[in-house]
Amino acid sequence: MLSKAANVLHARGIANKFGKDNILAYSLHPGVVETNMNLAVPLHEQVALGLLNEDGSKTDNPQWKTFSEGTAT
């Protein structure tokens, strides 16, 4: 999650620094990767984000990616 945030901040930095030269930078949300890192986020927060159902099962959120799909981003 932090690497994705760093990508956003990097793109903003490039845009701020070089925008006057008409150089653009973009950062895209790759989706949500299913890893054990999700265990650090409380269930109620994952429910609020629409990632998990109240019983802890995954939602049908189309942003979910397998670990293999996530490493390809």
C-alpha cells in the first residue's frame, strides 16, 4: 500500500516540477492485492472500504487481484 502511495506522490512531484514544461505524470490504482498485509487493517475498516463483507468474506469488488496479478503491476 505504501509503495502505491509513493507512486502517487512521485507523480505529483514530477507534475509540480515539470508541469511548466508541459510534462505530465500519472499514477494509476492497480487494484487491491490479496496478501497477509490486509490482516493489519481492522475488519470494520475493510468493510467500510467495501473490501470485505461483515462476516470477513471477500466482496465481489472487481478491484481484487491475486498475488500473481498484483506483482505484475
